[in-house]
Amino acid sequence: MVAPAFLRPLLAAGLLTLTALPYSVAAQAEPTATVPASCDNRDFLAKQFAFENGGSKADVPVHICGTVLAVSPKAKRTRSGWHGYFYVAVTPSISIRIVSGLDEMKAPNWPWVTKGDQVEVVGRYYYDSIRRQGIDWTHHGTGWSWPVPGYVTVNGHKYD
């Protein structure tokens, strides 16, 4: 199999192997009902790289893990309810914003995550621009616009 041009730098850097791609590049246009069964930061990085290099901007399911770098100490109310925010390092130099829908999650009062915690996150990766991207739908619910239930595991304790 020949790798698409946008994946070749990741392959050359050893950050990705063709066998690590659980989805076809053509399938990115529609979210799938599946997500990797275990943490797969390489899958996330490949999707992020594709978005940043002109690929489809359709939301996709991801399953990442890493260390919490920063936490917003106060929840914020948006038009879709209360949300908590934190950043996770998926590599030593790449982090991603996690958006937790607190009204939907079975979790204690915010913040229930702290800097240095080890987390695993399943949710919807959205990419609006290089500065506006993150993972949301990190709760158990699904809807007409997103079919994949998510969760956040913090130091072994699952919140969904």
C-alpha cells in the first residue's frame, strides 16, 4: 500500500505506521460508529495531521491518553450547558484541549482532574482551525449529530 502524501512525513519520522491506521483516508468524511478499543495517539496524530494539511474537516472519533498539562479551575456555561476544560499531552510537544460536558457526565463537581493526572479520553475530535480544535463529546450520551459514546478515565477512575 502506498501512503497518501500527507502521511509520508509522519511515516518518515517514525510517528506512524500504515498498520496503525484503523480507518481509510477516504472514510474521514463521515464519522464512524467505532473508535479504537485502546488508546491510540498515533491515530489521533494522523487525523490531526490530515486536518491541518487540507484533509476533510469532518469530526472523527478518537481514543487518546496522556498526562494532564493544565486545567481550567472553573467550569464555564455555554449555550449547550456547563463545561470543564483541560489539556492533555499526547506527545512531548503536542497537546489537545478536552471539553467535558459536565451536565451530561457522571462525575463529581469540577474540577475532577488535576495537572499531572494520567488520563484516557474517548470523544469527538473537531478541527475548526489550528487554534480552534479539541475533543468533545467525552460523555456517555449520543445524539443525532454524534453516534459514539465517550468517556474520560482519570488515574484509573472512569467518568462518563
